[in-house]
Amino acid sequence: MFRFRRLAALVLTGALLSGLGTVQAAEPALLPESAALSSGDSGPLPVDFDSLSYDTEHVQDFLSDCEDFQALLDSSASITTISTACMALYVDYLSLYTEYSVCSVHYYRDPASYEADYLAFTFLFTRAGQAYQDAVHGMFRSDSFTDAYAAADGDLEELEELLDDYLDESITDEQLDLMDQESALVAGYWNALTAEYTATLPGSDRTWTREETESDPDLSDEDYWTLLSALAQARNAAAGPYLLELSSLRREIARSSGYDSVLDYYYETYYGRDYGREESEALFSYVKEHIVPVYSAYAAYYAAVCAGEEALNRYDGQGQAGKLAAVGPVIGQIASELGELFDYMVESNLCDIERSDTKLDVGFTISLPSYRSAFLFDSPQGGYYDISTLIHEFGHFSAYCAAPSVNFSYDTAETHSQGLEALSLRYADQLFGEAGDAFRGADLYALLHAVVDGCLYGEFQVEFFRHGRPHASGCQPPFPHPCAGVWLCLCDGLGRGLRLGGGEPHL
């Protein structure tokens, strides 16, 4: 939460300080190989993700530096000294952000082993962000800065408006406590999701796990769906209480920020959209009336022509290297610049699409701002999904590297990712041989499915928060599909690590 305003404040810091013409960017203290982003260079920097680490002690050091900066503001230091120190904080904060991303990747790879680290870093990183914002606020409000800004022909009224927009939002101790509770509940929710559950058939003593259900060739369709439903109910019984607690907690978070409606709060402060809940509800109605009939008709075609195509599973037996080798040339043919970024990603170990029993079942791309770069993560599901998800997430990866934007918009992010999927369909034959048409059909079906699914769970979210708390046993998730994870929007930190997004914590 508070993400957009805080990141906007980061950019405001660099822009205003650069406008004074007196600031020299400081080298970052925490990740020495990285470079200051205020230099104006573009494109990602060299990095090897496997060499990166994280340390919560760095957060403590940063908090101390923020205190020292506040003391500097009270001294008679020159504006050059103050602004240079502020830029050093700016770069160090981006380094912390990068370390937090590294910690997050480890957590999603193995939550049982890294949960304690992840929660500890989340707790401290939230406070580091507030300390940094307070430091910037203090500098921009200081007499030395406003005098220097005016002397550089800056518009003080415009400055005041910018400050009101981006820097007057301070997190209270109460809100920090609520955020800590939220992180703990989200971790508990993930534990409930990843636990193994068993189910039995009526009249049978045998139990089935999800994996056994999927691999048992003797199960009838009826028994398969009976078991799958029972397994989903068992998982919901464990995860549902976290959903209900998160619902109540997020109402408190919204109220603490002055909002009567939790939906209005997230639409206005978190989603990065230029439209509100009312417009979304109008979209839901339009999709039900106009898109669902098309989707239903296409689903029948897909089932008849594409769904049984075994050749779509040609990459199931291949690991990460094989999938990257197949997709890389396609990306390069779409655009040579994208091909170069894909090679950079592979050579820099900036992706993990390998199968692992410990991974959370998500796909995302997360920013590494110290390197103007990102990390692509996926827990493969099998079938053509793994290829389309890799292409989808690389759309986000390339945007982070080539066109980073502080004003993050989920809709724009999906233009990057789903747009790249659409462009790749031209090369379906190269990827799947004689099954190229089947892949085109399957991926088009998935893209259309994403529109319907997004509205379906968006509407559920509206109804859930508007009308109360449904029984946990009645909250049935959908079965996995290329955008699996959309249904986590109410449960997982409002979407932390979802397949439909760009990897930052978002819905």
C-alpha cells in the first residue's frame, strides 16, 4: 500500500534535485556494483542474480542514515551538501528495494525456508520507506531548499502542489501495525494453499492427493471432478479463515486512511488506474453482455479443435534451458531489441522457470531497481501454459528494463505482456510444429479467458466487500489455467505475485 505515492516521491526527489544543477549523484553504498539511477542512462545494467544477497542489517543502517539526514537539515549545511546527502539516501533506498526483491524471490522459491526472513524484511522495509519519505519531506520543506529552488527559477506554488500530492501522506504507527498483521496473514494464507490435502470417494477408504488425482488413469470423469471438488473444499477450509481475517483487516486499513469504502481506497491509492469502481462495474456488465457469448462460442471450438492436441505438451519433459532455447529466437524475431534483452536475462540468471516442489504456484516479474532490471519467476504447470507464461512474463521483464515507469498501471502492464503473447502467435509453428494452429487457438482462448476471469473475480471482490463475509467453504477457486492466481486477489496482499501482473505487489 502507499506504493504509488511513495515511488512518485522518489522520482520527484531526483527531478527536483537535478533541477538545482548542484547535485552530484552518490554511488550506492549497499550494492556497490550498481549505479545511481539519477545519471540519466537508460537500459539495464550488468548483474548476476545468483551473486546478489540480502541483509536486514542494511535496513537498520539505512534507518540510521535517515536520522543523520534529519539532523543535517537542522544544521547550517549548504543546499549542495543537503541535496547530495538526499541523493545518497535515494540510491540506497533503491538498493534496499533490490535486496527486498531478492528476498522475495527466495521466499516464493521456498516459503517454508524463507518465511521468517521475508516477514522480517517486509517489517523493516516498510519502515525504511516511511523514514525515507519523512527525510525527503523534511528537506523539501526546509528553508535552504525552497530558497535554492526559487533562486533556480523554480515555481514555489507548483512545488507546494507537488508536495501536497506526493509527500504529505505519512504512515501512522497504527497503519504500520496493520501492515505487519497483513503480511503475517498473507504468509499464513500461502502456507494453507501449499499444504497437501487428501480426499476420498463415497464408499471408498482410499485417499487421493491432488497429484494422485491428476495421474490416476483409472478415475472416471465423475470421480475425478468429485475428488477435485473435495480437495478444493479442504484447501478452502484451511485458507478461508485467512481470507475472512484479511477482509476485516483491510477494512481497518481503509478506515485508517480516511476511506469509508475499502474498494474506493484500493482503487484510488493502489491500483494505478485512471478510472474507479463505478467504471469497473460498467465494464463487468459490458463483458457479461458482449464478451461472454463470444467466449462461450470460442470455448466450444477450442474444446473440439485444440484441447486434445497432445503436441501442445512437447515441452513438458524439458527444463528451464530447453524452454528458454525455444522461446528466445521467437522473441528476437519479434524485435531485435527484445531479443537482446532476452539474452541479457538468460545470461544474467534473471529468471527461474524450473519446476520445484517447494515453489509457490505463481508467476510474476519483480523489479531490481538498482540495476534498472527485473527478475522473471514461474512455477511451471505443464502443457503450453509454460511457454505462453514465459512469453507473457517477459513482456513485463522487457518493460522494466526498457521502459520503466514510476506511475505503474496494471492495465498498461498487461498491454506489455498480453500484447507480446499476441505478437508471438505468428511464430506458433516454430514453437509447436504441426500443432502451431492448436497453440494459436489455445493461447487466444486463454487471452479471452483472462478478460472474463478478470471481471468475474473483480465482481466477486466488489460483492464480497460490499455485502459482507461469505462462508469460507463457499469460496471456490477456479482450476489452474494460464492466468492461475487471479482468484488470489482478496487473499494475497491484494495480489502479491499474481500471473496477470508485473510482479510488484499488486492486484
